[in-house]
Amino acid sequence: MRTDIFARLDREPEPPKIEIPRMSRTRLALFGGTSAFYGAIVVAVLVSSWLVTLDWKVMLFRPYQQWPEVHATLDYFVVLGQRGPTAVMVAAWLGWRSWRQHTLRPLLVLGAALLLLNVTVGAVKIGLGRLGPHYATQIGSAELFAGGDIFPSGHTANAVVTWGILSYLATTPRARRYLSALSAVVALGVGLTTVYLGTHWLSDVLLGWAAGLLILLGLPWCEPVIARAEAMILGARDALWARRRRVAPVPVAVGGPRPAIYAQRGAPAPEAGPAAEPVPAEPVGEPVGAGTGAAATGGRTGNVRATLTQPRPHAVVRSERTPVTPAGSRRPPHARPYDGRLTGG
């Protein structure tokens, strides 16, 4: 007996009508506020303000030594912020969504978000070149332009984007609220875990949260490009399928004409050769002693025709005869051994 849970796993008969998020005034306000916060964090680190002092205080506190009992658990939990494992998990879920809803939009949105994440976060990391807490060389220094790549935190930004995509693509307000809360908890937990493990400064995590949130808030601007990309991919797929159906081989007899193939290539079909003349059948032999004509048969034409049409008994060929074994010795008389008895007269 089927239940509603298993019924919802089936593919929908037709693509559902999904409301695509738009760049509303609220979203624009949040985008502007987050951008200002992002810029303030960068400036505070560049000028080595109180935020850098707070970074050093947290680092010297060494949380991983204060609570070592949770170290092993948090080592596994921080994997939820690594780009490779999280992208595979979320892509698998969104791939099923794409199949069920007859659309490539979930996968394309994920790809666009990860592309923006790599470009924006990677550029800032390389440009500022900040060293991590374990590689710091001078207490109180911001450790900028030293060849590092930890500002902003990639784990934190990736957790915000990857898990936030689920709430962005939710189709109901209730699912969007639940998934937003779940992604926020995961992103906060991953960011604080990197501070606990000593792999990031606190300011790295703050900037990572802001970077990931900016990408999620700016995704509606990418929706027209995503729609054009989906139409292009689906159009290419339909054209490929149509081409395959058009050139599908037609089963024909060996050596026979192939009108379908010649018609597709624009060449005339080959003309059929002259038909072979039928070979006349050999006349059926008559019984021995039968004459020719009605006179020879003595007026018994009907009997002769009946005799000719009746099946003749099958003659046993030589190979089908039962072999007969001769009695006695097969040696000639002169080759037989002499037994002392005289023969002959």
C-alpha cells in the first residue's frame, strides 16, 4: 500500500510552476547592509584595529586546549564546510529535484553559486594574503600580504552558500523557513569550529559569513542567465535526440535497397535489377510402360493422372541399409593356419 511519503518521491507528470525569487526591496536592503558590513571588516583588519586585537586574544586563549573533549567530534563536524563533500551531497539532492520537476534550474543555481563563491572569495584570499593563527609571526600583527590564503574563511562561506541553496530553492514558505534555520545553524557552527580548532581568526569567520550571504542575496540577478542556459541545454538535447531518431538504421533484407537512407542523404534510390526468369519445373516421370497420349493409356487418362499425383514410396538408399556381417573368417583360404586336415578330392 502506497503512502503520501513514497508518492511524493515519484516524478511529477509535468513541470510544476515554481516562483523564482526576485530582487525585492527587502533583499536589496539586506544586500546593501551586508556589503557595508563586509567592507567594514576588511577595513578594520587593514588598519589593525581592535578587531585584530580580539583575534589575538581568542587565538592565545586556545579554545582547543580549554575543551579538548569535543575536539574529535568537531574535527568531523567541520567537514560540513568543505567544498568537495558538501557539494557532492547537495548536488545529489538537487539532481533528484531536477529529475522530479523536469528542470535543470536547481543544478544550474548550485553551479552558479559555487562559481561566484570561488571567484569572489578566492580573489580576496589571494589579494590580501593573510596568514593563519598557526603561522603567525608577530603578536598583534594583522599578518596581511604574507602569502597566506585564509581571509575570508572558505569553510564558513562555503557552508553559508551550499546549505543556504536549499532554502533558496525551497518551493513552500514552510520549507524555506525550516531550511533557512538549518543552514544558519550549520554555517554558524562551522565558522565557530574553525576558530576553536585554531585554523582561522575570528575576523576570517565574520568575513566568511558576509561573503556567503552576499552570494545568496545576489542570486536573483543571475536568474535570467540561468534561464537562458537551461533553455540552451534543453534545446541542444532535443536537437540531438531528433537527429538520432532521424538517422536510425532501418532493417532491410541483405542486398536489398535502402530507400530511407538514400532519401535522407538526398540521393536517388538504386533501381532494382531485372527479375530472374522462373526456372521451369521438370516434368514428373510416369510409371514404366506408360505411353504418351490418350491412345497409349487405353482411355485411362484419369487413372494415369491419379497415379502421377500420388506420392511414391521412399526408396531406401544404400547408406540407409542395415549392414550385414559375414559369417566365418574373412581371411583368404591360403592365409588361414593349417589344422592338419586335408580338404579337397
